[in-house]
Amino acid sequence: MNDEADLPLTHHEEWVKRIEAMTPVVRQWDQRIKNPMLPQPGSQLSQDNMENLDVDGTIWYQLCVSVEHLNFALDAMYKTRTVYPTAYMTVLRTAYLASVNALWILSGTGRTDRRLRTLRFIAEDTRVHIQAVRELEASEELKSAKQAQLNGLFKQQADLQSVAKELGSTEEVRNMKVNQTSNVAEVAEHFCNSDSSKDLTEAIRFIWRDGSAAAHGQYHFGLSRVKAHEINQGERGARVARLFGDFSRDVGPAFAGIRLILEKSFELYDVACEL
């Protein structure tokens, strides 16, 4: 038969089908983040929390941000029916990083490690916040409000330094930074349990770089979306190219990778919340 329905699917069409199959679980996660539940008293995660260090809240916020962006990407796909060349990857990059951050904290080797990872994450966030407030130009009327905000952030930094001391860390909180590339590599190892999964591990690592290139508007990301036969001569000898989108190149694999990381994150989170 020569019916269109009998024609083999393109790689792009195959990924569209895969994303459609993954949609229900993302929609379920979207409903879940709208109805948060506290860890059970006495559970691992409830005991991870310390005064001035909210381990549970930090993880949950990352899960919420990741699911929000993944769900938004789905909304855009279904409602626009348009395959944008770069926009999906910028959204998925945030979903990816937030899922990685959640899993990185959750997968600490023990309570102290999970606390130290949370401390590092919050410490960098506080440092960046202080820098942003300092750089704000404030009028005379707002200078006192700006200083009050800075004082509050400095107090938070001092509280975090006390937490660091209690956890046995001698590192200055104001100098703590999160090595996102290292965290991505560590999280990717969770999916490397056989020779056949090495490709998956490398793909998970690559999403970080590919998403960054899209989000930063890097030229090489755009060039990879140019079809040779669509490079045309423009005015005065200039060459004009049309960018194209293809779910099989990066959007589909990125979506699947984020789904895997979130699935593992929610699995560990649920275990840590139970008695």
C-alpha cells in the first residue's frame, strides 16, 4: 500500500511521539508541585534540616522550577505547533539545571554531605544576591532600604557561616561556589550502570553544554540548524540562511534526559520523606 499512514516516521516524528508519551507524567508532576506536602516527622529529609539551613525547601524549590519549565515547554509545543530553532532549548536548560541541582543534593552520601551541598548552594545564591543589590543604583530616598536589604543578607551569610562551623567546614561561606559542570558530571553517573548506558551518560552531560549554547545565543548553536540547501544569496553578496528546528537533534533528547533526572529525583525525595 502507498498510504501516508504506512510511510516510516522521520526521526523528528519519532521524537514527537516520544514527547507525547512522556506528557502524562509531566502533567502529573505539575499538579504535584501545586500541592506540596511536608516530609513526615522523623523522616530522613525532615532530620536533614537545621536551624538556618532548609534542606527540604531547597530541594523542593529546584523540583518546582524544573517541572514548571518542562511543563511550559509542553504547553508551547502543543499550543503553537511550531518547532522553534532555539527557544525550546533555552527553557529546557533551566528545567535541566534545576533537576540536576535537586538530584545532586538528594544523592549526597549521608546527612552531613546533603547538608554541606545545600549550604554551598544557598551560600552561592546569597553571594549572588548581595552582588546584585550592591550594583543597584539607589536614589537618596531608597538608600536606606537598599542598606537594610544588604544588612539582612549579611545576617543570612553570618548564620550560614555558623552552620558551616557546626558541620565541620572551615571554608568561608562568602567564597563558596557551586561547580555546575562537576555537578552535571556527578549526576550523569547515576545512569551509568552498564556499558550500554554510557551513551546515555554522555548525552546527559551534553545537554548542559547544548542548552548553554542556546541560552547564550552562541553562533555555533545556530549554525547547526542551517540546512546547506537553504543558504541563499542576499543583497550585495551576503549569504542568508534559514534556521530550522528538529526535535530529534536536541529538544527530544533533552526532554527525555530531564524526565529521567526528575524521575530519579522524585524517587529519592519520596523515600527521604517517608519513615
